Amino acid sequence: MKNINKVLSLIFVTIAVFPCILAYYLFVEQSTDYYTKIDNSKISELPVTNSMKYEYSLLSYNNEGNSKEIKFKTERILKEGAYLKLDYMIIRGVINWEEVTYDELPEKVKEKYNE
């Protein structure tokens, strides 16, 4: 009987802990860098009730050169042709972005822009 209680306790702990670990991984830990080039024809204005004024929807590339359409919000219209590094999380989307130079782009991303 003690063995069954140990097994049931182990199963219960596993069931309780696994979602916490998964949530931490998805919401906190796991982010991927994507790179994009600002195209102001791909911007839309958001309703006044939103704290951010604009939303971009841009084709972006990860370090391996794989593409993904990514949306992110900003308070202002960004400089046309500027390169951005986006910190992207699966569930949360873009959590941070910063402007980078062409020289700072990974080689596989540079191939996509051919400058």
C-alpha cells in the first residue's frame, strides 16, 4: 500500500509541476531573435483606446534565414528602411526591439536583403 501511495504522489507532483515548467518556458525563458527591415507601407493605426498608436506587420528572419510574418506595436512611426532586431516569444509575441545596422545582421539574414 505504501508503494501505491508513493507512485500516486509522484504522479500528482509530476502533473502539478509540468505545467508550471512549461508555462515558464513559454512565457519567460524562450525567445527567438528575428530581424526585419521597416517598411512604412505595412503599418496600421490602432484605435485611440490602445496605449500603442501603430502596428507593423513585417516579414522577419531568424538567424538561420527562415521567414515569419511578425506583428508588433509601437508608439511612433519608425524610420523607413531601418533594420530591427526583434525579441520574439511564441505566446507573447515581440517583447522588445532595437534598431541595428546592416553589419550587425546575421549572414543568412543579410542574404535576404542583399545590400
